[in-house]
Amino acid sequence: MRLHLTYHPLLRALAVSFLFALVIPPGSPTQQAPQKQSEKPASKPSPPPEKPENPAQIELLETHYRFEVNGDSRKEVHTRVHINNELGVRQFARINFDYNRSFQSIEIPLVHITHPSGGTADILPSAITDNPNPAVLNAPAYEDVRVKSVRILGLAPGDILEYRIITATSHHPLAPDFWLSHDFARGGIVTQESFEIDLPASRDSKPFTSIAAHDYETIRSGDAAEARLIYLWKRHSTASSSLETSRKIFDLPLASVESDIVLTTFKGWAEFEIAVQKSFEKALQITPQLKAKAIELTHGRGKPEDDLRALYDFVSKNIPTVDLQLDSAGFRSRGAEHILSSGYATPEEKCVLLSALATAVGLRAQPAFTLSGAHPRIAPPTPSILSHPLVMSALAAHVVWLDPSVEVAPFGMIASNMRGGVAVPLHPTTDISFLEDISKDLPFPASQRVRVDAILGADGNLNAKVHYSMRGDNELLLRLTFHKSPKEKWKDLAQLLSLSDGFRGQVTGVTASDPYATKEPFTVEYEITQPKFVDWSKKPVRIPALLPQLGLPDLPAKPAPGVAVSPIELGTPLEVETHMTLHLPTGTTVAPPTGSSVVRDYATFASQYSAKGQTVSASRHINFLQRQVPADRAADYYAFLRAVQNDQAQGFTLDRASPTGPAAKPAASSVAAPPPTPKP
């Protein structure tokens, strides 16, 4: 069981499979990771294996941006793709382009297919559709957020697909400022790539680049007010380099820029913050109707934190989240009163509504945006670095960070990848620092309790009831997974959970607590049956303690010469207790293993095993007390790790007389395989 760092491995798998279905639409072209061939020892020298071909090879990718003084822009992308196999056909059977028609337009002047035989075909305009983004079908306020799609009929392996897409932006909410971020393709997906930025020289903007993009050409044209600057990159797949490798070679700060190429007209983060703040000013205005609603929701509670909790519960649980990208509306929001009356909102609009309601009753609260990748103290100011909206509220004793978009997050809890980072808040004045540190701590101690009650029958079949109770990061993801899944799918979720924890068999029933009941730990309970868990005819029988394995991080890999050794990351402090009770058939004798105890200042571990009559008990308790182990204590941690692993490798030895009498001679032992230890 994944009991530290971020999430349980099953929960991660659930999230990935669930989110993959939501995020990757069928037929969307996606970048494929290079496949890795297995290596087999050869008895004689053989030629190196051929590199597996990509499903589709982009032979040419040309991107051209042109910006104007007023912030308007035109982006043109020309692509030529060689379709290698049927997977490539499926990837490019439909290509989709997101845009917001309130300030953008998309033209598709060319979609052309060349067949290996030399024949050609042009895609007709009737194959192009323009519809609202599927996420806004029940949210008419966002009908300008759209997807233009091209259905590519008649595509086959060996074909060359060529298309040209033009996106025009006019009167963007943050104009006249503009920005862009671009990453070069890696993994050999693109054979030849060119990237060009054409902008007025008067804007005096120079691109920030990674080492992988430092080599570019600068061209100046025109005079005086008409002068323009062109920045041009040309790359071939054989000359492409890895940004991560370059950083290791040159010992550069990690994430100095969030993309290979970043261009922005914002002169600093304070200027950028003011621009975003102005964009949200009207949305945060307090109206009489909004104030009346805030008073209604908080009446009689008294304490500021109780008032904030009541408002948070209302916005997170009663205003459904419309899952759109942060920049879909161009960093523009509807007014808080309009959001309230419509009954739905994007993540940033839920933060706007919560902040406005809190302000209406005298609380200090404001939207804030977390950052992805690059750190603002060394990265250029650009909206593309903004990752996720939160609400920052300053109470008397501390600052509370809230994420109402999750809908089922406990009060004061945000995802682990945002904790310990920094955020850009929308301050009411400009004389306050533009950055805020996000706390690493959870609003409550993180804990996990697992209880297994099992019965082993005389027929060797195992029936068990497994109960989970969670507080912390696993709790959040588990709540979200069950919240997003219909009840008829809960048994499938429990089946995956059981497999992840090493329990084989068939789940026959599952219950879970209300995902909205966030004041209490989230609980899941399922029943599972496993036929032929043991074969009593073979003696003796060894079984593991029927408990999820405690996953601990391995020692970090040995670093390259001259590179500092990294500390061992344990993650958020977490207490884990697991307990098993197993009832055996009459006439069974048991030899339990010996418990152990290991104490360190960074973690403690203890186990107990016992047998009384026909009842077997086992418990393990681990408590991660610190977030990391210093690198110079790696040997001590390794000893701790080995002690825990050795304890978990122990099992119970069972013996039972057969119905016709004791066996004359012991046979080979029957060993039930222990649950596998999940990888960190």
C-alpha cells in the first residue's frame, strides 16, 4: 500500500485512467513516447535493432507568430505528417483545435492527403465542424469556448497528411500585452521544425530560452515606427537536444524557464499581477444581493474561520465545477453575482465567488494562482506559468489556502503538488509583495487505517472484509475518484484497490462514505472472496499477514561525479496503522512470526503477531515523522528500510489435520504469495 509521498499507487492508476478518458479525446493526435525494445543477450554479434517507428512521423512543423502593437496576433501552423500505421491513422482521424470565439477565430485553409500511388484528396469544408467545448454543454455562459474539428476521411498507412491552421486573436482581455510559450518536439517525433516570432521593434521584447533553444537568428526590417524584429529557430531531429540533459551538463538552475521559448511584454511580475488584477476587478465587486447571500450562509456562526468554512462548503459543494483550462476565457471572469445566479462556474470563477462572499462579511480573501514549473524569482512574467486557481484567506493566526473547484476537498486542503510552492495573489493594493508561499502542511494530521477481518474455511477458501479510513493525500484522491464515478462502477474501483494492495479474489460488495462529508475521514469497505487460498493437503502451509504492504522509498540512485547527493524524500508526515484478524477452521495450529520495532527520529515502525485458539492477529504501525532523511544518513535509512522489509516478508505457519486423520508424511509446503510491495 502506498502510504507516503503523494498517492496510493492504485489511486494514481485510477486517477490516470479516469483523467485519461476525460483529457484525451478519441482521435486526437498525441505525441508518442519513443518505444524501448527489450535487450536480449546474443551469443554472437548482431546488428543493432532498428528503432521502432512512430505511428505517425511529423516530417515538417512550421509555426509563425505575428504580433501587433495593440496586442493582436496571428498564429499560422503548417504541418506535414507521414502516417506509418493504423495507430497513426486513428491518431489523425480527427484533429481538434480549441479557441474562444469572443476574441479568437480559426481558419483551416488546407487539409490535403497525398497517397503513396500519387493520388491526392482535399478534405471538404463539410468535414469541418465548430461546436462548444464538450465541458460546457450544460453551461451556456461559456458557449464561446469552442472546438473546431476536422474529420480526416480516407486516411491510410503510407499517406502524407498536410494541413494549415490560422488562429487570429483580437482584443484579448490582457491586451496590449502579449506573450507565448513554446517547447520543441523531442523523441524524434518531428523531423524538421521551424519557429518564427515577428513583432514590432517598438515593443522591445527579447525571448527567454532554454539551453536547447539558445541558438536562433535575429532579423530586423523596416524603419522607425514600422520597424519589426523577427526571431527564427530552425531545428532538425538529428540536432535536437534534451533540455534536462543540458541543465545537468551546464549545472543550470532547475526550471529557469518553463518552456524552451518564452516571450512576454510584461516587464516584471508586479506589472503582470496588476494586469491580471484589473481583469478581475469587476468580477469581485460586492453587490447587495451577494452580501445578503453571504450573511444568510454565515448567520450565527461567530468565528471568522467558521464563517469561511460555511462559505467554502457552499461554493465547493453547491456550485458544480465546469472543467476548463485556466486561460480559456483569457483571464476574464463573470461577476460574482452572475456566477451565483447561474449555479455553475469554472475553477477560477469559483475562487472569485468564494472571495467575494468572504469579503462581503468582512473576511480577508482573494483569488491566487499557483505556478507550474518555473520559479518566478528567476522566470519571466507570463500568464502561461499560471497553473491552478486557489483562494488565499488571512485569518487572525494563519493563512488558509482553499480549492473550491475540487468539490470534495476538506476545508483547508489542497493537492500535494501545490503545497510548498508559491502563488501569485490578486492583492487589493500594489505595495504588497507579489508572491505568497503556500504552506507545506495539511490542515490536520495525515493518517491511514486499514482493518482486515477474514475467515479461512476448511475448503481453503478465504473470505475477507477490508475497511479503509483515510485522512490526507490518499483521502483526497479517493474521495474525488468515488465522487466522479457512478455507484454502479464502485465495485470496479474496489477491485482495483484490492489488486493494488495484493488481495487476490473477487470483490462482492463495496460501500463508501459520502464524498461530501469532508469533516470526517473518508472510508471505503469491500468484501472479497478468494477460492483455493490454501491447499490443506500440503504441509505445512505458510501464509502472509493479510495486510497491505507498507511502501517505503528506495535509496536514491548514485549521482554522477561532482553532483550532490539528494536527500531521501519521505513526503508529508503520515501515520499508518494496519490490523488483521483471521479466523481459522477448527483443528488448525498456528506458529506466528516474531514482531519487531525500529525507532528513528524520521520514522518509527512496530509490528505484532499473535495466535489465540483459532484466531490469528497481526498489526503493523509506521509513522513518518519528517519529510526527508538527510543524504549523509543514507546508510541509517537503508538499515531502517531493510528492517521493515524483512518484517513484512515473514508469514504464519499453519498446520491442520486432514478429515481422515493426520497425514503420514509432510508434503511440500503450500505458500500463499504475499502481497507485492508497491514501488514508490
